[in-house]
Amino acid sequence: MKVLKFGGTSVGTAKRIRDVAGLITERGKNIIVLSAMSGTTNTLVEIADYLYKKNVAGAKETVNKLQAKYEAVINELFDNEAFKARAREALSANFDFIRSRGKEIFTLFEEREILAQGELMSTALMALYLEETGVNVKMLPALDFMRTDKNAEPDSDYIRIKLTALLESVGDADLYLTQGYICRNAYGEIDNLQRGGSDYTASLIGAAIGAEEIQIWTDIDGMHNNDPRFVEGTKPVHRLHFEEAAELAYFGAKILHPTCVLPAKLNNIPVRLLNTMQPDAEGTLICNTVSKGGIKAVAAKDNITAIKIKSGRMLLAYGFLRKVFEIFENHRTSIDMIVTSEVGVSVTVDNERNLNHILDDLRKFGTVTVDRDMVIICVVGNLEWQNCGFEAAVVNALRDVPVRMISYGGSNYNISLLIRKEDKVRALRLLSENIFK
């Protein structure tokens, strides 16, 4: 059995829901994970924001607009009037639930309940449409098996036990359908796996059932070797190691959520990235097999801040780096890149929320300088140090671009370079011109 996940754009219109229904029925008995229809989660966030501000009228007006959008989808999607009526009834319950949240104190708990409605509605529509077309589909409600522990991490044992029991209880079916993104927390409250969490859901389900393969269906034909928004002629990478995919996902390749990789990697389950609009395209296969040395892809991460701490006292000073790292840990801010010298250390962060406090603490140890609006260029491949020439090729390609930092050797799969925001597009194009010939 495989796990097939479809993102919001894949089920964003009535036509696309039909297309996905046809696609999944052709591929045998699998578990299908759906995101909310495109735009829905953003609208639900907007509704929650109105309710936080006690603007119940604004929230209800936005709910009405969203319900009208779904009414149009229902009218286009179903041919049978009885199924149209069932779809309206099902979704009316979701919209009435959202409206009811404005009658009491609004907290994060109520917000999470509202955000869960998007996936509940998309799966309800798909299930009814499949039923109308004669498919025996069984629902696996994510809230019945997907749970996080007290550390907000997925409870893998619980997920496996509950999902296995649920599959046995619902009986045989042509397809099994469930929601991505949503879950319950350790206290039984409705929660979620954060943005992009539908990828995570698919990977966790795949690990729980020992899936043959996990397929992530989006609107692009795999993970490309560069950013197609800025570089012409990019191509999908046919095969990546899990570590390579994780690096690309973290550093800007939006097709795959970074957290998706780990459960599949640990359980040695291949992940395939495919295009709903071009279902016959090869896409990208991600697995634990290491291919021969070579640069495979480039990604870029924006909104980076570089911090340099320079101190003459650092020379041979025992514990200096520990003190620096403790400052970032105390302020719950992660570091992307780090380079050191005898008299200083430079790091990058992508979150400035606690930056002023961090800088105040760092100034106790030396002179601190800050560079904002920077970009990390991530070059990925099998780049073990014994494979000669790849780092030289990267540096040579960017010989006319000012580089603030270079990180190489921390991973066998990644070279990271920090450049100015205004040099980003030129750097991406130069790398494609000089490396992917």
C-alpha cells in the first residue's frame, strides 16, 4: 500500500478534485491524504484574527464569503442533486461550527479548531464525489489516530497502534481517505502539525503502516535543480538522497516540507514528488541510496541576518563558543550557518524576533556587527570532501558576486554561501550557467 498526499492547489477547484479522483482510482488501494482547498487555510486564519479582535461581524462576513465559494464548488462538482444536498449539509455543519466560535472567549484552542475545518471540508467533498462515481471509499479521520506528545512531537507508537486498529475496523475499501495537517495533542485537544504539515502527515502514516512508497503530489513536476521563478530552463532532479532533499527543503525548495523527510528516512520508505497536472512525469524520487558525486540542485533562503562577534579575548579562550551558543539557546533562536576564526565567529539567523536581546548579550563578549537582508545560497549534491573540484566549481561560478560567508564540511551534501539580497538572482543564474551545463 502507498500513501498519496495532495496539496491545496491539487484540490483547489471542482475540476481539480475530479482530476485527482480519477488519478487516485487508477492507482489501486492506497491511503489518500488531502490538504485544505487552496486559499482556505489563509481565510480561516483571517477569520480567527477577526475573532481575536472581537470583530464577530467581520468574521461572519468572511465565513459567508468562504461558504459561497464552497457552494459554487459543490454545484460544479456533483451531477446528482442528492449528493449536492448531502455535500451542502456536511459543509454547513463545518461553517456553523466556525460561526459558533465567536460566541465565547477566543483563544489559541478555538483558533486550532477553526483551522482544522479546511481539511475536514476537502475530505468530505472528495469522499462524497468518489461515492457518487461508485468508488468504495472509507474515511480514516485524522483526529482519531494522529497525535502529538507533550513535547509537541508526533507520538509514533500511538499513531501506529490507532491507525492499524482503524484500518481493521473500517473494513475493505477501494481507497482510504484522511486529512493532512490536523491532529490532537497529548491532552486530546484539536491541534495541527503546522504549515506544510500535510507532508508530515503522509510521512507519519507511511512510517506507521510500512508503506511501499509515499507520494507527494503538487503542481510542479518534482524538485528542480534551481528556482524556476528566477532561472530559465530548470529541470527536475530525478533522484535525491534524503539528506540532499532535507537540505534543499530547509533552504528554500518549497515543494517539500523539511519535516516530511525524517519518518520516511528512518523507515527507509521512498518519497516520490509528482505533478498533479502532469501525472505521467517522472518527478523526483527521494531515497536512502547515495548516487555518485556531483552537484544536483541549488536553493535560496531569504530574510537572513548575519551576526559577527569579534573579540581579542577569544584567542585560545576556553568556553567562548559555548557562551555564544547559550545566548541563542536562551532566546530560542536557531542558527543556520556558522564560521569561526581565531578572533571571531559569524552566524546567521532567519528569525529577528529576539534579535535586540541577543545583540545585547553578545556585546558582553566583544564587538558585534549585523548585516540584514542577506540570502543563503545552498548548493546540494554528494559533496564528500574526497570528491574533488565541486567546491571550487561553486566558488568559481560566483567569482564576481561578493560572498559574506561560506560553510562547507558540516554536511556531506551541502555548501552554503551567504550573499546580499540584491545579488540573489544573479547568483542563482550564474550557478546554473556554470554548473548545470
